[in-house]
Amino acid sequence: MIATLLVGMLCVYLLSFTVMFLLISRRLRGEKMGMDAFAVGNLTLGMAYVLQLLEGPAGWSWMSVVNHSLTLCSLLAYCVGGARFFGRAVPLLWPSVGIGVGYAVVQVLVDAAWGSVARYSLLAATCALCFIGMVAVLLYGVRTFARDLRGEVLLFALLISGICVLNVIKLIKLLSGGLAALSMDGPFQMVFYVYMCSLATILPPSIVWLVLRRLTDALRGMAARDPLTQLLNRRGLTEALDAWFRRPNARARLLLVDVDHFKRINDNYGHHVGDAVLCGVADALRGAVRKDDLVCRLGGEEFAAICMGADDAAARRVAERVRGAIQDKVMLQGPRYAGLRCTVTVGVSHCFGDEASLERAMQDADAALYRGKRAGRNRVEWASPVADAPPGSAPMEAAADVALT
């Protein structure tokens, strides 16, 4: 009686979360993150348990055959949902139809040849193998595609391992004691359905949490990146530097990179071409810096690169590589553009060792950048040992910026 009540509760849990997952997937619109597939998994498993309540004692019946097929289809749907959550475009409809129909045929053949015990044993063995595969994929994901969700993925692996062990025990009991092992009044079935109810209570909210975390991370990423070039913006740069300077003895150098005569490009070709040039500069900048360096678009045609832990020689090499990479890159092809290229002037700051020094480093690199513009552009200029401009000269520098860009 208690086990039957637990199965009824399990049906309510699964079907309730089916509705929740469907509502969430509709709100997500384009990128559903597997919520539609998770809804299908809950629905098919809930229907399987409804049939189990209706069919009565374990044995041969068409309800039982459909129940077992729906159970396997639910496992497929959960796997597809997980794959879609991690960005894999995996189909669900036709594989589910194939597995459902195919497994129903296999059940009929197995039951006709060896009886209902063999058919129930087949389901327990198949489920156990599926769960072993899930756990293996999750453990692999902890080191690869799911590194950012290590704790959550390990929890899922632990919970799925538990249901895998229970299916192995069920298989052993079926092979040794027959269908009597599946009596709803038996202690094993009680433990089995208590654990399943626990899973139904823990896993669906955990899936919702993962989706919320992904959405939050995406919003944080959008807030930290320039929408045109996908480089860090000023906010993202500040956050990344804050993390870097938590390390002991962390040092960095700032490279200010400004596109030469960018206004001419906009005037001659239009702003859409100017945007394409900015994206090309961003790509060249990404490719020219070192692996751990930060790249940022400060605004307009001005970019910045932070050389982490670089000495004078390393910073100069990066700056020259940036200048040369952008100079050599063809921004747009076609007869109208005639292999459009552009150049940049780079100002390099002194070494700085904390986030509070960033503003001073910005001023040093900015002054060096102005000198480079005055000296003919398309060059790297190093910050001088002394300040380049006396206090109160900011308006003159701002005017020079307009004139020299």
C-alpha cells in the first residue's frame, strides 16, 4: 500500500514538473537548453508509472509492454536534454519512436521465448547499462564540457549511480526470486520507490537551477562584453584585472590601440564598413596577444590589451605584433573596397601592480599614444619616464585626440 502511494506521488511529481519544464522552454524561445526534452522525459516516465498503477501485479500485459517502452524513451529524452543543455543539437522524436517500437517488439519476443521474468530482467539490465553510460559521460564532462558546473554534475552522477545500483539489485532479485521480487508490499520495492521519489524531488529543481545559472552567466557575460566585437568592455576589463591582481606579485602593462584615420573610413565607406573594420581589428588583436592577455574595446575605435606579467621586452614584442597584424590584415575584399586595410598606433604604459593603478597606466599609455599620432601614426610609442602633460592640460589632449584620430 505504501509503495503504491509512493508511485502515485511519483506520478504527480513527474507530471507537475513536465508542465513547469514546458512553460520554461516556451519562455526561453530560441535557446531552450534542453528543457523541452526534459519535459518529454518527465511526461513519458510519468505515463509509465501511471500504467504501472493501472496494470496491477507484475506479469504479461500490453500495459506492461508499453510501460517498459516508455521507461526507455524517458531515459533517451533525459540524455537528449542533457546534450542540448551543453549545446549539442540532438534529435528526439524519431529516435524515441524507434526505441519505443523496437523495444516493444523485443519484449514480445523475449516474453514468448523465456517468459515475463526475462522481460522484466531485460528492462532492469538495460536501465542499469544506460545509467552506467550516463555516469561515465558526466564524469568525463567534469574534465571537459562541464568544467564550469563541476559540483552540480558530480551530484547528478552520484544520484544516478544510486538508481543504477538499485536496478542491478532488482536484476539479481528477479533472476533469483522471479516476479515475487517486484511485489509492491516487499521491502525492496519500498526502498526503490522512496529513492525514486527523492530523485523526483531533487533532480527537476536542480535542472531549473542549472538553467537559471546559465542565464545568469550569459547576462553577466553580455554586461562584460562589447556587443559589436565581443571583446571585453571597460567593466569586463576591470573585473578580470581584479581577479588577476589577487595573485601575489601580479604585474601588468597596458597597451592602448587606436585605429588611424578611422573617421575617413566612416566618411568614405559608411558606418557599416566602419563596424566591419572594428571587428577585423578585434580579430587581429585577439590573434596577436598572448594566451593569458586581456583584450578590450574601450569605445569608438580605441582598444586596449593588458599584457599580464610582461616585462619591457615582452610588452614591446606584443605591441609590435599587434601593430603588424592589423597593418597586414585585409579588412574587406571586393572592387569597391580594393582590399581595405588600416593601421593603428599603440601606446604602452609603465608596469602597474594593482587595479587602483590602472587609471594612471591609462594616462601614461594615452600620452604615449598621442605622441605616436603626432610622430606619424602606425607605430608603437612607449610611456616616457615623466608625465607627458602638465596638470590641467586635459582639454588640450582631448582636442588633440579629435585632430589626430
